[in-house]
Amino acid sequence: MGRYILRRLLQLIPVFIGTTFIIYSLVWAIPGNPFAGMCGPRGCPPAFIEQMTQEYNLDKPLPVQYVLYLGQLFSGNFGQTFNGIEVSTLIQNAYPVTLKLATIALVFEAVIGIAAGILTALRGKGFVDNLVLAATLFLIAVPVFVSGFIIQVVFGVQLEWIQPSVGSDPTIGQLIAPGLVLGSLSMAYIARLTRTAMFENKRADYIRTATAKGLKPRRVVSVHMLRNSLIPVITFIGTDFGALMGGAIVTEGVFNIHGIGGLVFDAIKTQEGVTVTGVVTLLVVVYLLMNLLVDILYAALDPRIRYD
Amino acid sequence: MRKRRMVAPVAASLSAALLAAGCGGGGGSAVTEATGTLEDPITVQWAEPQSELVPTNSNDTNGSQVLNPMFTGLVEYDPKSFEPKNAMAESIELSDDKKTYTVKLKQGWKFHNGEEVTADNFVRAWNYGAYAGNAQQNADMFKAIQGFDAVHPADPDGESGPKKPPEPSAEKMSGLKVVDDHTFTITLKKPFSVFTTKLGYQAFSPMPETFFEKKEEFVKNPVGNGPYKFESRTPQQSLTLTRYKDYKGEDAGSVDAVKLVVYNKAQTAYQDLKSDNLDVINVIPTSALADNRWKDELGDRAISKPRMGITVLNLPMYKEKFKNPDLRKALSLAIDRDKIVKQVFNGEATAATGWIAPDFPGGPDKGSCGEWCNYDKAKAKEYLQKAGGFDGQLTLSYNADGAHKQWITAVAGSIRDTLGIKVGLNAVPTFGTYQDQMDNDEMTGPFRYGWVADYPTPRTFLKPLYTSSGSANNTGYSSEKFDNLIAKADKAATVDKANQLYNEAASQLGKDVPSIPLFTNAVKGATSNRLAEGTLNSRTVPAISTFKVAQAGE
Amino acid sequence: MTNAGEGQQRILAAGAYAEGEIEARQQGESGDEPPGAPEPRQQAPKQEKQRGLWGDAWLELRRKPLFIIGSVIILLLVAISIFPGFFAPGDPNAQNLTLARQGPSADAPFGYDSIGRDIYTRVIHGARASIVVGVLATMLTVAIGSLVGLFAGYFGGKTDSFLARFAEIFLGLPFVLGAIVILSVFNAGIQGAPGTIRIMLQVILTIGVLAWPISMRIMRSAAIAAKQQDYVNAAKALGASHTRIIFKHVLPNCLAPVMVYATIALGQFVGLEATLSYLGLGLQYPVVSWGMMISDSQQFIISTPHMLLFPAGFLVITVLAFVMIGDAVRDALDPKQR
């Protein structure tokens, strides 16, 4: 196992280089000059465009640009945005907030989703099952801008339980409502996924064996059934963490959270390659670590799974 | 923010945090002693500016929101009327040959770091802005000054051409001369009647010594001479300005500290304003505009005033189809501007009757578009027939990153239903790509174009957009008659005479219809209960100097 | 344990075959293929042995109200997509600004949108684009994801390292960035707006290329669990080829979680299409789609809630129909529930 983990960690290096290269080339592959739109409808003086192009090495061939960028990165410099702000400052400001928000969303979706899934699977067809199905469909169909807005208006403006918007440096308490909104769609998915997996394992012979052995139902469910059913669920949760971090554009907008979702989105729209590459590369590292954790958990959940 | 600090330490456990969020939420705070000070600043909706905070290199309203209160130029525009009046200039006198201005500065003004503001600060700043090697966005603003071509040579084959412009042969414009500490002269290439009204534009601000010496340091910690000084900034989150106590100008502020807060969604800023968590907004979300709900909800705190700008549909006259003026007139006749203004903008806009913004100081439009801007189905069809019909699909382009989709869909529908031709939309993902396509003449059909006045004369709507050599002429329109009329107006003896001549030039556009004037959106915003006074200028920039905190206990 | 694995596998395998069959049949009826169908059909030779079970399942299904309701809804939606003019003869883009934002009435059962277009007509005419994009994008995503995930999970080692790391890079790639670049490259060189069918294909392809890693991870996890089972070892000992083991033993055991993902992804992808349109990359006026209608309603949820309600309602019904069929099929194939 130790060797496996070490190998996985070593794989970070090529992935890191590959990702930075792909992202870097993608951003600069967006058609149109990134500086052309900076001066409003008047258009920019050619001298301005030319100098910015030189400053960001855009006049050089892509591989050269990339090597220059990488060199800069290894000296600990993430580069500067077009308006002269250090990308590292942006990362420092945005990452902690986003990490908190994504963790809260993840806890919500995992706890409520798995609980709902277990409940429906154990109770079988009937009222509870239909209720959860209806709730699930509701979460799928209602766009985040609506659910976010409703929660904001009802709990923030009318009931005054939460603050309508969050602003800089939010506390965990302030992030609970946004986290719930953010995690809602995945919650629906986790509930259904757990339910399906439980249904399948419910009929497995080892469950029958365990029950026949006279084990208490609670133990059968928690130790035998749940453990085996959790593999696909854990997988999804692992991939979802990164998605919650980078894809929370709408939720961040509604609650005015200055996280990385909005940062990346804006940077993509203004074609700020250095910002996008820096922030997204760190995001990929999060994905890699989460997936490594998930892979290790497989072995813990199902003793038959072995890594050499 | 006020509430947030209260909440902060109490996040030990989930339940405790819930409780804390519970008692801290909503409501907004009342006015106290501390309101308007650094402890509890007045907050203003903002977004991250696109460029560094240097007056000659910043162009967007978010940058102006910071630079406007931080710098005072020779001339300032009144935030309410947009009329120019002398600010740092004691006097600006024109010589007999109409080419040289002698500027006398007011004495005793200081930058925020204590340096005195002298003639040298202006001359150096302008030379810096114009010099091609510094690649400033607003370099073209200095074009009229003698010697500009030496410091910023023109590109011989246009922006898109492969040839690079030659290296500048000088670093300073020969038209600027320092006479003494508080006097300097500006010599223009040729007489330019409305030059002084242009001087209120932020690019003409003076810059302190420290800017030229330590630019890196300056960008992080800008120093100006205006009523407010830079205090602190957290990128992507907020920027705080504090009142400059030694300010000598008439537009000194009364609020001690103002915090500009980044909002990504107008809807959220609006909610926060309603609950007094935010004090000034300069955008009203579409959701609140419907049925004028915002005016009901905000009452007299709602701000709505004419914008000094206009939205048009430009026509790509470099495409064969659009060279026919009858087709252009047919399209213009087919757009029901009044209904779009009423239903899409809820009356918070003015249907265009010409190419100059309505209510414009120094020459509101006198209906230069004439009959072509009135919706007339029969006539539209008649002109379409005259033009020989329209084959294929008419595609209207817009940039998807602005809030244009709804109205341009309505315009497309109006053209489609009136003329019975196929109409489609083409959303260009970013404004950068859009600008690129305009610069390189790649538009295939009508495309939306918004223009905001830089200075208060009708010239700003005409010269750059429709003269053959205009810096923002994206239509390919070229009319000798129009060019001559503009040149004549530039040489006029007085500002009033010039404005009248510019209006005449606009009438010439009415004969050719190079673009289709659509409407002018109102400047819309609002203040919270914590402010007794406060307004936006006509470029939607909140005028911080006008803010006054409400009486405590209100 | 041996028995447990075997039993479980058999039930699931049977389920997978039968599901494939039913879906194939449905395709004949409706021209609309639900997700996850292609792989199981490779099992053709095995059919004879399974016909009994499958026949039972079909008999069972025909009596299941869930299945019948689901199929009727999907058939109806397919009919609407093919002949929208029959259900709503009007012009979906005809606008009457004076009627803007009016609520439902006898003239317009769903009311009018923000610029005075009839919402009923638009919902009906929007079905085609939404259903085609949603269903095909789901199928493509699941097909790519499952295949890669299956290989990665089954072979493990270097293959897994390579494929899984590759997927992780894609996972980290922001959807908007990938979509802007892919779609801009596709659209480069086209003057003006490209044709509708072309954009639809591009959107489907883009979603497929960018969204596959999630189903890949899920399939991979299931394959890792499945390949350790005794029946796989038994098949190996009997000298079965990798291809045979993968498609006959491992895949059928792994389908269930991916199928669940597919039903939910369907709803998501309809929305994703709207995001792309909104960014100026997807379908554009005059094409109508539910996603675009939902996203346009964003600004009007307070003043004009019916702009959101009706297209969102149709989307719920569509997803519900697919969920019902999926559930019914799984139940019908479970002998223990008979």
C-alpha cells in the first residue's frame, strides 16, 4: 500500500505538467486578442496591444511561452493579472473560502444523500421512497439560481436567519446556506445512487448469510450492506469535491462569495491565461489527491480489493 | 460587513455558528456615530477594474469609480448636469490664433503624499500618457496636441495591418510648455473649438513625482490630488478610500470612508441594498426592473437620470448587401423602438430620434434620424422592396458577456415580424473577440454598438464613429460631406457655434443611415437608508463627493 | 462468498441483457434511445439462454404501471419533438410586445414571456432541441466514460494509471473554458452563425468530451470491485479472453450505478446546453430550447414565474419518465421481487 501511494504521488508530476500545458494552450487558443476588449468601444491604441502582447510573451511560439511560464512558476511566481495584481494574492484570498464552502456542501450532500438513500432502500417501495424521489426530481429540475435566490430571500431578507450575502472572509455559519444550495443537485444524485447500490446488495447472498447467522439487523446493514454499497457513492463524492470548488459560479454569485469559481470564470472570459492556469492547476491537484483518497478507501471498504 | 464582524468569533461548532448567523443576519444596521468612518464605511457596489489604476491607462467604469474621486483635473464635469467647469485651473485662456491655450493653476493644492501640484505634474503626466513606448490605453486622447505624432506615430497600414508603427522620434510633445510652477501652455495642431470641454476626462489628470519614479509602488498604492485618497485594497473583494482632509476644491466630500465592494451579481447587490447591507448600487437587476418594482420598493432612494450615451445597430457597409441605403432604411423603419422601450426597459430608456444622446448638454439631438427612426410597417416593406428584398438570414451580432440578449431578441423579432425575413442572432462569447471582429471588419450583419460620451459636446458621438478616419469607425461609412461638416465645426469660433455645426453634421447621417439608432438607457441606481444624499454621474459612476450620511436615529 | 458473488452476478447480468433488449425495442418504436444501451447488445449470442428470463421480465413489465406511464410519456414527448406543429400550430418566435409577461389565460394557456411570445408554443417547439441534446449527450458521455472506466478498472496497473490520470486532467478542466475553446475552434472559419443541426452536434460532442470523466470514475470503481470477484477469476481460469470477461462478466455487474448517473445527467445536460447558449456558444435564436427558456427566465422569477414554471415542468416530466422506466426495468428483472 505504501508503495502504491508513493507511486500515485509521483504521478502528480507528469499530470501537473500536462495540465498546466493543456490549460495554458487552451486559454491562449480562445480566438480574439485578449487585449482588444480592454479599452471599451473605442478600441485600443495599437501600441498598447503590442506592448501587452510582449509583456505576456504572446508574440512567442506556444512552447516557448509555456516554458517561460513554467520557469516563472518554479521560482514561486504565479504571474500578474492584466490589471497588475499578483495571481498568488488572488489564490490566497479565494482558496480558503472555496475550500470551506465546498467542504460544507460535501458534508451536506453526503450526510443527507446517504441517509435518504439508506432510508428508501430499507423501507422499500412506498411513501418514503416516493417522497424522496419527488424531492430528488425537484432538486434536479430547479436551477441553482432559483433555489439560491429563494433561500436568500426567504431566510435572508424575510426571516432574517442568515445574511443575504456573504462578502469577504466569511465564517462557517455564513456559508451553511450557500453550501446547502451548492450541494443540492449532488445530494439528489447521492440519494439515488445509494438507494440503487443498497437494493442490489440487499439481495446478495452474504447478506442472507449474515442475517441467517443471527446478526442484528442494524449490524447487517451498517457493516455488511452499507460498506459494500458505498464504493460508487464514495467515488462520486470524490470527483464532486473538485467540481464543487471550481463550478460554484452561480452559488458564489448569488451569495456574493469571492471564491475560485467566479475567479476562473471571469478570467476565462477576459482571457487571463496566467490566472486561469494558476488557479486551475491547483484545482487539478485537489482532484488528484481526492481521487487517491477514494482509491485507498476502496480497499478499506471492500477487503477483496488489493493494490500491489 | 458591520454584522459580519459580530459573527466572526463565534464559529466553534456548527450549532453555535448557526445561532450566530441567526442573530447576525438580515436587517442591516442603523446609522450610528461610526457610520461613514473606517470602522463602518459607506459601501458602494463595484467590480474589479480591467486595468491598473493609472488615469491614462484605465477606461472602464470600475476604474473610474476609484480614479474619479482620487484625481482632480483642470476641468471637472458636474456629476449632476455633466457641464464642465474649472477645477484645478484658475483660468484657461485661448490665444488669438485659436491654437494656444494658457493654463493657470490654482495654488496651494497638494497630492495626497504632500507634494505640491505644479504645471510640471500635468505636462509630465500628459507626455507619459501620449508616448507610444508607455503603451497607455488613452493615448489617443492627446491626439489634438502639437507634436503628438512624434511621440506616437500612426500605424502606416491600420491596426490590423502587418506593418509595425515606426519608433517614436521624441518623448515629449512639442505643444506642451511649462511657463512657471503654476502656468503652462498647450498648443494644438489646429484650432479645435471644444478642446477645453475635453479636459475633464480622467486621462488629463496630473500625476505626482512618485508615479514617474516608482511606478510599481504607485500601482499598488496610488496617490492622487482628488477629494479622496487610497486607503487599502483586497483584490477581487474590496477597495477602501478615505477623505483627503487638505483638499482645496469645491467638490470636497463629507463622508470619511467609502468602501467599494466587489459584487458579481446585480441581484445580490440589490438585495443587500434593500436590507441596508450596502449603501449605493449603480446597476438595477432586470428582475427588479419588471413592472418598475424597484421604484415601488425603493421610493425616493431610486436614482434614474439620462445617460450620456446611445446604443445603435451598426451596419457592416463593407459587405455588399448593406451598401444599399434603402435596405438600411428598411431595417431602421422595422424596429418598434417605442414598444421596446416600454416593454423591455419598462420606460427606463429613451427611444432614439438621432445619433446624439437626448438631453445632451451643448446640443441635444434635434431629431437627426427623422422619419427613419419611426416604426412604420408599410414604409419598411416598401423600402425593402426598393432595395430588392433580402435573401437568406439576417444575423444580428452582440457580445454575450453583456446584458444585451433580451432587447436584441426583441429587436430581431420586430424586424422579422415586420419585414417577414429570416432573422437570427449570433452571440459572440466575449467583448474582446467582439471588438476584434469589429476591428477586422468581420461582421456579417448588423451588430450592436454602445457608445458613452467622453466629454460634453455632440462631437463625441460623431467624429470617432462616422468620419472616414474615425478611431472607432466600425461601419466603413465614408462621406466627404460629413467629414467636411465636422472639420468646419472643429474650426468654429465658439463652443456654441461648434455645437450647432455638429448638429448639422448629424443631419447628414440622417440622409445616409450608416447605423440604426436604437435607444439610450437611463442611468439607474439607488442609495440605502443610511445615506441622505448621493447620486451617480452620467457615466453610471457613483459620485462619492456627493454622499451625505443620514442623521443618526433616522 | 463464492456463491454470493455468483448469484449477484447472474441476476445483474440478466438484468443488463434484458435492459438492453427492452431499450432496443423501444428504439424501434420511438426512434429515441435511452442511455446505456449500446454495450449490452454485444451479448447477442447469449440471448437464447436468457430468453426465458427476459420474456418473463417483459410480461412483468407490461403489467407495471410505472413502466407503462413512463413509456407513454416518452412516446408523447417523442411525438411532440417530431411534429411540434401538430401540437402547437403557432410560430414560436412570433412576438407581440404589448402582451409581454402576461399570465396564463384562455388565449395562451402558459402565458407570455418577457417579450410577448407564447410560452406554450415555445415549450412545444423547444422539446426537440432539448430532448435530442439531452439524450444524445447523455449517451455519448456514458458510452465514453464507461468504456474508459471499464478498461482502467479491469486492467489496473499502468493502464489504470494512465487512463485515470488522463481523466483527472479533464475533470479539472473548467467546463466553460473547454467549451469555449472546442466550440470556437469548430466555429472558426464559418461566416456568421452555423446551421442548427451542426451546432446541436457540436454541443453534444462538447458535452461528451468534457463530461465523461465522472461516469468513467464510477464505472472504474465498479470494475475494480467486480474484477476481484471469484467469478471473474473462475472465468480467467477457464481461459476466457479479456474482451469476453470484460463485456460478459464485469460490465453487466457495473451498469447499475452508471445508469443512475445517466438519468440525473440527462436533466443536467439539458441545462448545460442553455449555459452554452447563454455564453454565446450553443444554440441561438431563432432556435428554441427548454434550457434557453429556463435560463432566460432567470431575470423574471419574481415578476413572471410562469416563464420558469412551464419549461422546468416539462423537464421534470421528462427526467421522471426516464427514472420510472429505469426503476421498473430493474425491478422486473429481479426474480426475488416476483
